[in-house]
Amino acid sequence: MHVAKIVTRRNGREYVSHLVRQSYREDGQVKHRTLANLSALPQTAIEAVRDILSGASVGRLDQGLEIERSLPHGHVVAVVGLLRQLGLERSLALASSRQRDLCVGMIAARVLGLGSKLATTRGWTESTLAATLGVEDASVDDLYAAMDWLVDRQPRIEKQLAARHLGDGALVLYDLSSSYVEGRHCSLAKLGYSRDGKKGTLQIEYGLVTDAGGCPVAVEVFAGNTSDPATVATQVTKIKERFGLSNVVLVGDRGMLTSARIEDLKERGGIEWISSLRSVQIRALMEAGAIQMSLFDERSVVAIVHPDYPGERLMVCRNPRLAEERARKREDLLGATEAKLAPIVEAVAAGRLSGAAKIGLRVGAILNKYKMGKHFTVEIADGLLTVTRKQPEIAAEAGLDGLYVIRTSVAPELLADHDVIRTYKQLAQVERAFRGFKSIDLAVRPIHHWADRRVRAHVLLCMLAYYVQWHLERAWAPLLFRDQERPVLDDPVAPARRSDAALAKMASQQLADGTPVHSLRTLLRAMGTLTKNRMVAHGTEASTATFQMISTPTPLQARALELLRLSPASV
């Protein structure tokens, strides 16, 4: 490091700056990064810093230069710097304002793992985040007011994200999830099918729209008892009218794009779709002879047409590994159910348990536990309980093991059979987004807000934080366990396979240069050790001055910032 004197001339005047700079070599060229601006210091202090950095003896350093405060800074540079690079700050509002700065702070706080709004106000002054945005004095009430400001701007924000990531003919992925709500005051909180496994708990549901790669574009909150198909119409309206897209391909699972919803899409026009058939529909095709197991002797995909699905292409897929896993799981559940029922059968035979109602309650609880009631015949008579397997029904279900059928309206000249299957499997990207929403990373749940607007704003903040995190993970993929170049298999039905480079990272837990591979969380923590320090230069009482100085990045921190095209002084 060294102190550089920079002289610039503008409008006939001369301006002098004194900068602490670090020189480094990149691609055979010498470059410089600025770590601190000393221009506000007295000349004697500047000369003292220059002497210190050049190795000259200047007396006791603890009397001449003091670190007054040191704050984690590198992770703030990464998140806020990338957020601004992505144009997300301008998507919130073109003009700078306190509300915009507070929302940027809440988005960054989510990525950095600060948690609730109260935890955010308590924690963001423990790094340079609040000072970077100028919101050190913000209270929890200020954050709530900013959330109200943000939710009114949601249509504008989503329209800009859609313009950036979608276009006519684009693939649009859509799926629905839920999160439980604390308290009973939110009108959106209802009892419904809980994807959190929280039975009997009030919840809200939210639908996420992403591009083909899983990059989030829009999110919408629904009441907790809304059925999956009922949410599709609002998303189609959003895509066609708000985003102004005349023709897209909507990809949704079979619970979302039901036959009724598909008929609605046909009437609207301009929306092609990719989905799959339910098991009862697959069984009907098998019974009609449209699907025969001999077709899969030498291939895993068979394209068929059927009069029950006019104008559609059906890709019948069979995955032998999936078939084996489903057969194993079914047998395990059947065996576990019989083992739990055995003591009840014995108690009835011994006379310790009597009465058809009591016996039925005990048996029903076991059958519901493992969801195997459809595979057993239960008879209660004359103090006897018999439970037997329904072998024909079990065999019929086993015949569908490993089979699934993709249905689409997309013409073959636009998307080949194998590409349709690969596209449908991209829904896993939306499921990954939901895992990111609910994990400790973004912590969308539990939801403590009571007002509908605050719930919607909370979910929107989490989506925008995931938007930043999605890009952050891709930029940092060389340093993370993420797979940078997942190979495209010739067989679209085969399980996805990680690249050789990713497998090598997993096995050695090291990069090619011998440094450790990181998760996103551990890399952000490592970035936080790059600090911004408030320095005090002591001289005479009149000449004592302060300045900011950033610590020297480690090789890991320098590489991480380089991948983001940022420097320690970017924010």
C-alpha cells in the first residue's frame, strides 16, 4: 500500500486528493484499488501515514494513529453492490429517497441473515450496511412505513423484472407454496393444505413466477385455503396484461394446471402450456391400451396421441430407478402399517379392546398415519378384527411405478419431445426457490404480521432478497459447492448428474488452488471480516482528524469481489 497524490484540474481550478491505494497485478497489468481517502487530514497526518506505509520509523504508532471503530464491510459491499448492479435499486424507485434506502436495507438484511424487522434495526449498525445507506437512525416503525410504500410499487417492480427476464415465447415457471402464520388476526391466514407440515395451523399461500432458470420475477399472496388451480387465472392475467406478453409457455405441475385450467388457457389464447397427467388419467390410458410396458424395453420415452387429449402431445416416460424406489417405499409403508396394527388385532382377540367404534378409531389412526388405508380391507365382527391387503389394487398401483406422462400444447417444431421433458423438470428450480424462501437464509416463515399489506410486503421483500441471492450464487459459483456446468444428458428421463468439476469439489472440499470450497453462508461470513475502520490521527489538539480506511482483502475476498466486478470501496 502507498499514499498517492492525485491532481485534477476542472474549470481552471486545481484539486488535490491524497488516496491510500493498493497495487496488484491482473492479466499482466498493474492495477490500483483505492482503500481510503486522506484528503481531509492535515498535511502532517498525511505525511505520517505515508511514512508508516513506506516502512519509515515515526515513533509510537499507538500515540499517532488509532482505530476508533471497526465494522464488517465486505459482505455489505457484495450484497449492496450487486443489488445496485442488477438495477434493483432503480426498479424500486428512480429517485433516491429514505423509503427506497430502507427497502434496500431490508432486502440486503434478508440476504445477510439479519432476520426480523426488529433484529434488522438492532443488527444493521453492527456492520456498514446502515451507514452505507444512511439509515442508522431508522426505527422499526420506519421499516413498517417503508414496507407500506414498497407494496404499492409491486406492480411496477414486477413489470420491470419481467421486461428484463421474460419476453414473447419465453418459458414461464409457476408454482405455489405456503407458510404458517403466528396469531389469528390476519384475514389472509386460513386453514389449508400445509406444505410446512403444520397441520391445524393458519397459513398463507404464495405463488412464484420465475424464468426458465428459476430467477424470480413476480410473487403473489393468496388466502391460506386457496386451491392451487384457483391461482392460475390471476397469474395468466398478470403475464398477459401487466407484463404485456402475447405468447408464453406456462409450466406448472399437475395439481396446478388441471384439465379445467387448461381449458381456460385454450379460451384465453396466447398461452401455451406444459404439465403432466394425474395417476388416474395414466391408469385410464393403460387400461385403454394406449400405454404398453413393452414400449419401454429399449427406450425411456414414448410419444403418443389420444382422442381424450385433442391437440396435445403426450410424452410417456418410465424411470426404472424411480420405479424401484416407489416399490420399496410402498412395501416399507405397508409393512410398518401391519406392524402397528398387530397389537390392536391382538388386543381385540384377547378381549382387551371391544366395540366397533373404539376399534375403528384405533385402526383409522394407524391407516391415516402412513396413508395406506386404500390398500387394506378392515373387517370388525364378533369380537374379531381382520386386516388384509388389497392385492389387486396394490398390483394395479405398482403397474404405474416409474411412469409419468408430460402433456403439452407446444408444437413439436418449437420444442422437441426431449426438450419438453427437460423443461417440465425445470420446475425443480421453483421448488429450490421455495426452499431458499423458507430456510434460515431468507426465513419467510413464520409470519408475524397481522395486516394483509404487511404480509404481502414481507413476501415481496423475501422474493427480492432471493432475486439478489440467485444472482449472487451464480456469480460466486466458482467458489461455492454449486455446479457451474451441469451436463445435459441425452436421456431426459435419467436423473440429473453433476459435472466432474462439481464432483471433484464435493470430494475434496477444495478448489483447484487448494483453498476451501464454501457455502453461500460461510462465504458471506468470510467477506464480513473485510472491515471498514474509523481511524483517528493524533497530532496537536487542533490537528487531530479522523478518516475511513478499509482493511486489505484476503485472496479469497479479492477473488469474490472480482467475480462481482466490485472493489472494497464500491459502496
